[in-house]
Amino acid sequence: MERSVLPHPQERERLLSYFETQVMQVLNWLATFSPDEEGGITRLLYTEGWLETQQALQAKMASNGLLTEFDNVGNLFGKLLGENVDAPSIITGSHIDTVVQGGIYDGAYGIAAGLLALEYLQQQYGKPKRTLEIVSLCEEEGSRFPMAYWGSGSIVGKRNFEQIVHLQDSQEVFFADAMHRCGFGEGLARDSRRSDIGAFIEVHIEQGAVLEKEGVAIGIVETIAGQRRLKFEVIGESNHAGTTPMHMRRDALEGVSVMIQALRQEAIRVGAPLVATVGRLQVQPNVPNVVPGKVVFTVDARHADEQALDRFCRWVMKEFTALADERQLGIQGSEWFREEPVPMNEGLKRHMDEVCGSMAITSKRMISGAGHDAQMFEHICPTAMLFVPSRRGISHSPEEYTEPRDLAVGVLVLTELLYRLGYEGEEL
């Protein structure tokens, strides 16, 4: 058997053209489920549109000759059974849910890519040596309920039914009630926990502008960045805007504005891949003619190196306290969210390097600043992420867009990788 699914450049070009057409057909088909009035896609966990999409995908997988199965939280699997049924499966896929007014690519592209890759491999080569699977994960975004990575987290044991007992959405619908209305829940389908996964590969749009700006076709994710989210409460003194002299003010907002500038300057000094963002400000009393007496704000900091991230956050705490003291402001800071950096599997990254090199596809190793389902799977199996370019880096928006050719290149690389792992049985 040939080492590559497409050893000849002419054949690669023919398949790229085919994938270019087919991937857009699948994405446009998925976009017919849960469109919103603003021109985007709003497909939230356990809604009617979400259920219709998963059921339609199940039918599509079955029509492609895959064995389909839901687990008890609503993750959908399509299996191309291998000769060695005892060997751990190679799984690819992504999440089917969206943010409110999202685009057609985030999550859905990884599912479309997996569908096309498995369809082609089955048609051309039949049964693999080891089982290949496509998964449409029920949820990743956390857009309806205050719980992200419910789908992948349930598979790896980081999420469980006890954690969702008291969770409600904005309409006060309980998580469990919404799940049961869709026919899922504890004991209603196969247990979500998996111990038979040999590798997980997620294909995704970049959600950044690096690949587009540098003219690179494929991003091979080195590490999914760690995250820290801090909350600060700065206390000054509310007073009359017209009668309080400038030198006598304890202006909480002025103090916070200096903190924000200091945050930006330090992040720039430290350099990539560190990023830091103040995303929320709550000003009190928030009226035009009163000196602000209180400001609550957040800091989101991300870095691929855990020690560097912790070091930066310690600097933030110390610097903000010093700036507050200079202005006779009170300050309280706390960390309310923590995710450690998650390196991707080196063996899979090498395979992707080789695949791109063998087909003269430009690629680069890069950091993912956004979180993904892949970071959950890394807890139980070798995991990899592959990025394709995003126009202007726009994501979580109806303006989200990737050129069909770029999408097709991602499908081609995935197909070759699955061939090597599933049909040739290459080790990681």
C-alpha cells in the first residue's frame, strides 16, 4: 500500500477541488439548522434546533456507512470499524453548538472535515486496520448554561451530572430538564466516559489572523494557552463633579484607567504569546456629574507557559495595589478562573509536520490563545489540533469566513493523517 493517500500532485489537486466543493455543501447544509434573525447561527445546547442538527448528522453518518451512536449527554459518534476491534479508536471532530449569533465555521468545520475524510477513506480503501471515528460533540461554548466543554468533558471524566444539578439558563430552565426533553440524561444512553481512545485530532478555523497575515496554509498547535481571570474592586469616593477639586479627588475610574494602561504596557514588554485583556468595567454610580466612587473590572491573561503566566499575574496584583495606594484607593483582587496550558502531543505534531512537508503545504507551529475541546481530550489520549486561516481573524460572528480552498487543504491534511494512523497503523 502507498505511504500516502495521494502520492501524485495531480491527484492531490483533483481531491482538493472535490473537498473544496463538498466542505462548503456540508457547512451550508448545517447552517440551515438554527439560523437566527441577524444572519448568524444560534444553536444552543439542548434546544430544538440543536437536536434537529444532531439527528440530521446521525442520518448523514449512517448514509455514509458509519455505525452511529449517541452517548448519554448527546455526543454523537460515527464509527468506521477497523480490523482490530480491540485497538483504541482514532477520533476526529469538534462541537456542534454555537455562541449566540455565531458563524457557520466554528466547530462545524471540524465535523465537516471529519465526515469528508472518513467518507473518502472508506470509499478508496475500505476497512482500516484500527477504528476511525467522527464525533459531533454536544457542547463546548457554554453559551446557554454556565458550563463549558460539557461534551468533551463528559467523555474524559472532567464533567459529570452532579455538576449540573443546580444550573439554569437565562430563562430559568434547569440543565437536566433541557437535557431530558431531548432524550438524554444519566442512564438513557451509553455512558459518556471513554477509555478506548487512541488519539483525538481536532480541525478548526484559527479564530485569529496569524495564518492569513503570514500566508501560511496550516497551523499546527503546539499548546493551548493557559488562562487566568482576575476580578478587581477599586474603592474611591463618590463626590460632586463640579465642586470637588482635582487634587482632592479619590477617583476610582481614574485609578483603574492607569491600571489598564500599565497592564497593556507590561503585556507588550513581556511579549508574545502573552495577551492580557480588561473585558468588563462596572462603574458606580455611573452618572455624568459624579466622580466615580467604585469600579469593578476583570483581567483575562493567557500564556502557553504556566510559570510565565503566574509570574505576570503576580505582577498585576502587586502593580495594581501600588497604583491604588498612590491614589488612596482601596483595592481587592481575586482569581476566579484558572486553566493550565495544555501541550499537544509531540508525536502527532511530527506527523502533521511530515504530512504538510510531503505535500508541499506551508505550515507553522503556533499557540492557540482560545480554548478548545482538544484540551479536554489531552487528559486521556494523545491529542492534536490543526488550524486553517480565518479572514481578518473574525470568529463568533456571522462575519466569520474562511476561503473554501483553505478549508479543503485542512481536510486533505486530516485525511492523510487519518490514513497513516488508521490504515498504516503508524505509531504516535
